[in-house]
Amino acid sequence: MRGQTRQGLRSPGRQQGDRRRRALPAAVAVAIGVMTLGALAPPAASASDSAASAAAAARPDAVQQALNALVRDGGMPAALASVQDRDGRIRSYTAGVGDLTTGSKVPRDGQVRIGSNTKTFVAVVVLQLVAERRVDLDASVDTYLPGLVRGKGIDGRRITVRQLLQQTSGLPNYSDHLGDDVRYYTPRELLATALQHPADFAPGTSWKYSNTNYVLAGLMVQKVTGRPLAEEIDRRVVRRAGLRHTYFPAPGDASIREPHPHGYYRESADVPLRDITEIDPSWGWAAGQMVSTGSDLNRFFSALLAGRLLPSAQLAQMRSTVPAEATAGPGARYGLGLVSRPLPCGGLSWGHGGSFPGYETRGGATDDGRAINVAVTVQLTDEAGRRNLERAVDTALCR
């Protein structure tokens, strides 16, 4: 999710071995700011097509060209994409280098940290509980987590479940205040950090992206179901949608399980890129902890839009949106954990997007079955880089 400072998600990172608790400078905690990456060598690009026609293979591929440009002109170590057409055919693309130390290729459809795309998974679980009449969207947070949410201008009796999912609660964003200590955080610690700060506005009076909303949504899922959030996401969403490469990392799991490109961070233009692939993701939790692939994300959003994960009434609620241009870009609107964006060729795409140390993902799916997810291996902190990534998404959806 594109956001203001630290709103995509805070960016603490760690390298391997005994550097687990090494603090990073404050700049790494900025989801959107200024970061200039040095130019890399021209990309070693590849494209594979599981069912492409001979005519499509013969002409220059616009998606491949877009990935090449992200690496060549945008300074990304690697870019990878998965595209699904209206007929369900899937193409995977790569550009750049998967590991700058070894020079290895970018894994085709490799796993990446998907950041705030996690929010959509959490929202689906909550809405399934709504369909089961175990949660009421317009009930207060206190109904499910009594007495937990209190602070300056903050009262869980006046914040609804809907406002959590739609980012209209006014709760302060905990990830703006974590500092740079890289360690394991419990969800309650994240919430306590947020509640030390005053509300941004009265519930329901405005819109502002806050990771705190989804930490509370995750805690609510656990309280209502009596099961860990990770298990509920796996049981209710991952398995149901047939996602084979998607998971919620267990506590202490700083690795990425399957083939993946390495993720990088650069403190300044004159400092080499730093490998931060291994990182404790617990500070993201329900707001951004998951790992997936481009094809799995396409399958997830396509299944969601097709009504295979939610009844029609709850899907309609999820797609009921409010303006979110200040954070998500021109014309963007935020539903219940779901973002709509206007396409230059007409119509809307639906998705979310994610920002996490070492990785940035953007994607979208349409009601007629098209879907794409694009990832790069640095967390973007500049407007131009995000726009280029979004143009790559639009290029595929508008072909």
C-alpha cells in the first residue's frame, strides 16, 4: 500500500547471524521519503509464457519492456511479474539480478515479502466472520476487545469494526513510533505503542492509513475464533483459494522459505546496497507480515473478486469505498482492506499493494479475470519509482 511517511509499513531490517538486533538509521523507517539508488548494469531479462500464442511471442512484450526499464532506469536490482489473462493463462517475467553477490538469476515467480497486501487477507477473514454472524461490522471494537483501546481521544467504544477495516478510525499509526531497534514485537506491544499517542481525528470523520487498525483486526480475529491469526488465514483463505506459495511467517522466522530474489536497502547514494532479505517481520504482523508470489497474489485477488472467498453481501461491503487519493494515488478509493484504482484504458482494478524492507509490490485484478502483480527488490521511497511500478501494472491490465 502506498502511503505517507512510514504508512506503507515501517522498515526495520536485519542482516544474517548475530546482527539480528542491529539498529538501522532512522531513514530505513521511512516508507516514503527520498532514496536514490545508483545505476546498475543493464538487466539480464527473461520471460516465460506457459500458454502464449506465437503472435504474442513474436512481438515486443510491453510487460517485459516495463520490467527492463524498472531495472535499467529505476536502479532496481531485480523486478519480477506474473500476469494472468482473461482466459486464465499465466505468464511470468523477470529482469535484473536475483542476488548481487553471486549474480544469480531472478527466480521465476519467486517469493517476496508482500507487506500490506496482508491487510486484504485479514479483511477477508473478518468478513467471513461477519457472514457467520460472529462479528458485526457496525459493532464497536469494545464488543470484541473490551477495555483494550483507550487513549487520548481514543475510545474503543466509539470505533467500529468497519472503521478499522476502512482506515477511518483515527487511530495513530504505531509504525511511525517504533524507532530503529530490530527485534521481535508482540501485537500487544505494537498496539501499546500506538496508544501512547493521540487520535488523528474522531472516528468516522476522515480517512488516514494506519497499520494499527489491522493489528486490532488481527487481535479481534484471534479473540472471536480462539485460534492464532496465522492459522485462520491459512485455513480460511490460503487453502480455500489454492495458494501454494503463500504463508504467514511463524514467530522467529526471518527467512523466506522458497526460491526468492534477495531484497536490498541503501542508506544513501554513495553507500552500497545492503542485503536485508532476512528480517524479523513481527513488527508488521496483521498489517504486513506475509510472504507470497505474484501468481498466488493474482489467484487470491481473482478468487476474491469472483466471489469464491466471500458471500456476495460481504464482498459488496468490501468494495464499498471512500476516497484515498492522498495515500493511494489519483482516483484511488479504499474499501474494507481493498483498493480500487482507475485504469487508463477504462474501468477499475482492485488490489492493495505492499511495501516492506527489501521489497515493493503492486498489482491489480479486474472483474473480467485479468490480474497482474509486479515486485521489485528495494522498498520504494520516491514518487517517481512508485508511479513507474504502477504504470507497469497498468500496462499489463490494459493490453
